[in-house]
Amino acid sequence: MFYFIILREYLVHMKRFLHLLSFAFVLGFTHQAGAQEICGYQAYVDYLDSLNSGIKKNIETTFFEAVKKSHIKNKNTQDTIYTVNVVFHVVYNNETQNVNDSFIYSQLKVLNDAFRRTNPDTVNTRDIFRPVAADARIEFVLPTVDPDGNPSTGIVRTQTSYLTFGSSPANLSRSDLVKSRQVGSAPWDTEKYMNVWICDLSVNGFDGLLGYAYPPTGASNWTGSNSFSTSEKQGVVVHYKVIGENNPESLATGSKTLVHEVGHYLGLRHIWGDGGCGVDDFMDDTPLARRASRGCSIGVNTCTEILGAQFPDMLENYMDYSSDECQNLFTRDQVAQMRINLTTFRSGIYSVKEVNSGPSILPELISFEESKLYPNPALNELNIYIKDADVTGDYSLILYTLLGQECKEIQLEAKDYQVVNGFSELRGMYLYKVKKNEKTALEGKIIFGM
Ligand SMILES: [Zn+2]
């Protein structure tokens, strides 16, 4: 179910990639892999499972429970802004690895922009995906005191005798030594802080693994072996070469790596579901994808949606493996899931910043008995009748697939009767809503093209 890997130039399963990597070393092949990225999420899950069989299943169970809970939304859970305490551990052998504060501040800004959807590249989100792009309302701050109450910058620096924490084949128990007191930097209480370790993950100069993260596991409920000691290891590890948008040494795949890994840390899966078209990521608003994207191949559509409108692969999503320059969104469902995971499994690491006391954002059904859309079934043209339309109202028509994916939004005129075109690409049954001032005024099912 879970894989990952993303290489910008190559797209291969991790084991194949690592095999290739080992093979390359045997041959003394030195490949400058500047634009490659691998995410070690699955490797971590496999690693845990090898220590304690059944953990993988437990993680999946946890995931599905969270998906279910994320669908139970209420006003508070939607509006609240959560502020997460994040501590960065820089574990370095030499000064190059000892990335300076300005790179960390720059990285923190990229992370915050991504989780508040204030990143400047939201302008690159394609129109079809704008309706589902969402502000996660999660912010990350550096603590000003350490766990002992002493003043702190939230950046801890530790010199190590290890030249690198990378290994080939990838061995996360070795990489995890970066979290040890002996050769790394011990975590701050993982139930109170999100710990991020920055270190060298390269192998013989090859930048293969760029980061890995631990998904929430509900570990405290487990009664298995202590050997995997999940609470000690919770957090994110990132290669020092991907820290900082302003870092001239940064790899091209750079600064979105931490965003992706924090997505895993908050329980998201890759958007291609780590499998083919038959495997979903269980988010209703991410289109199916056969595999990880690479590069910025706008328009590629690797899977046919089961019902309704067809969508290209969502390579704007942070949980894809597309190039950083085209990643710019989390979806509403991903946001809902991260928030429920945060409040369920990582409830000690955040504080509540504010609760919006504005009007409810839950839909409010207004009854217009005689309003309607016709004909039904329809072809390219639709007549819309809104009884006693309010000329000052803001009306729109939104179409969804039967899976709930928003697929078309049309601004309507504020008048009783109008004809709308532009449905010729639609085939099959859809759900529709006519909204007035963002509130649902009319809804139902409609068939197009048949
Ligand atoms: Zn990943």
C-alpha cells in the first residue's frame, strides 16, 4: 500500500532505486543526483513492522479512524488556528552541515506559508483545483524557552562524530541515531514539541534520501515491544541540503521537502495512494493518480476517475513527488485530516491561537421551493431559474462528482432566469449546488451528456 519515492529525474520504487544505488556504488559510479528526492515514510513503516509485526496494520487502522473523524466537522474544529511548537536540532559534523539560522528562518516561513496558504505561488494553482485548495490553519513557532525553562532560540546545535546519517541500503535505525544523546541530539519531549532534525543524509556524496517522518501511530495505546520506542523517535528528519529557500547550496528539490514530511507527520499519505489507479489516498478531493508525478507535467492524467468529470493528476499537491516549483497546495480533506490527527494524536504540541467568532462557515440550506435547473438530463446548456433572486446576492453554481469532488464552479448572475453554457465536457451524473453568498440555496443531482 505505501511506497514513495520520488525522484525528479527518475521515478522508481524505493527498493529498486536503492538497489540501483548500491549497484552504482559497486561499479564506482558517481552520479551527481542534485535533483532527486526520496521520502522515507514507507521505509519507516516497514522498519517499525520489522520490529513489531502488526504495527503496519495498526497504523492503517489509525489512519482510517482519523479519516472517519475528519468527516465529522464542526465549527470549532474548522475555524481554530493551532500553533505548533517546533524545535530544530542541527546535528553537524562540519561547518557546511551546520546550517545557519537564516536558512532555518527561511524554511520556517516556507512551512508556515504552506500551512496557511499564504505562499506566493498559490497563483500557480490551476483553476480546476482552486475550489479544493485550503488553508490548514496550522502555524509553527520556535519556542522561546527550553523544556527546563531556560531562554532558547528553538534551534539546538550539536556536533557529531558521524560524517553522515545516511546509509545504503537505507537503514532508518542508523539514521535515527541522529535522535540519540550519544551521537545526535536528544528530542525535546515529543508530546509537547514537533522535533525536526537537520543532518547529512547523503551516502558517498549521493543525495538520495532527503527526509522521512513518523506518521501518528497512537503509540500510547499499543502494548507491543518497547524496542521501537516511538515516542522518542517521533518527528521529522531532513537532509541539511534542503533547508532554506535562501540557501544557495540547497538542492533544486529544496524547501518543500519539510512541508511534505510534516504532512506525513500529521498523517497524510501520498496522493497517488502509494499504488495504481485502484488505490486511493482516501481523500475525496484529490484525483486518482497511477503513480507519483515527476517534474511539472501539467495536464498529465494517469487515471480515469470512476465517475463524473475527469481530472488531471494534482501535481500542485505537497503530497505528490512533483517538482517543488509546482507544489503549492493541500486540499480541504487533507487539511481536515491533518487537523483531526493533530488534535487526536499530537494534542500536546499545539496551543489554540484564536477562535474565529464570525459567522458559521457550515452550509445553511435556504429553501427556494420553485427554483430549478433544467433540462435534466442536459447537454451543453442549462437553464437556471431562481425564484425572486436577490439582485444584491452573489450566486454561483458548483458541480461535484458523486464522490464529492468539486469539478466546476460558475459565477451566476443575480437574476431570476439565465442560461449557462460550458458543460460539453461533462458526462454522467453530478451533484450540484447553487450557492447564494456562499450558502447553499438549491441542490440536487443532474445528468449531463447522456
Ligand atoms: Zn512522502
